[in-house]
Amino acid sequence: MDTTADRSAEKTPKLRSIPGDPLCQNILPLTDWLETLGEDVDCQSCDLATIAPWYRDLLQKNGYPELAAKIQALADGEPTNAEVARVLDEVKESVKDGEVEQELVLYDCMMQKYKEEEV
């Protein structure tokens, strides 16, 4: 049964933070972050293809070859920022190693904070 509480929980983004890093608090999932940019979603400086290789390399190095291959598949095509964001968010949710997950959140933080500095 789909209740109003269930629907509102689905709309609340899962904010992440890196303990001890005051700049990386309340980091949005990439899909939600792109929505906050509105029409600027295809901006040059928020090109998520920039961090995708970082994700891929970190995952490969830490024993997640299937997830790394999923990201490599993006590089083999011409995805939109929205498609890249969705895949990177899915990958992040699939990682079970807390340290690797924190590193992925750091990449998200770097992307989001870089965009903020531009404005």
C-alpha cells in the first residue's frame, strides 16, 4: 500500500556527509543536485563525466569490477549528465565498504562545491 508517508520519504534526498570535513556536509545525491541546477543541468563545469573515471578507478582498485564496468559503459557512449548522475548514485548505493563509499561521497562533494564556488 502506497501511503503519503512512503511517497514523502521517497522525495527526501539521502544527504551524506564526511565526518570531520566541514565543507562536505549535507552532500546531495548527484541526481538531486542536478535538479537544483535547473536549466543549468548541462553546464560545462558540472560535467559529471569528470568524476566518472575517478569512481571507476576507485571501484576497480577496491574489488568492485562489475561496478567499474558499469561506469566504463558510460564512457563508451555519449550519456547526458542526468544519465551519469543516475548511474553514479546507483553505484554508490551498491558499495558495501564504508571507506570506499566515503571516497565516492568526497568526489560528489568536490563536484558540488566546485560549482558553488563558480557562482
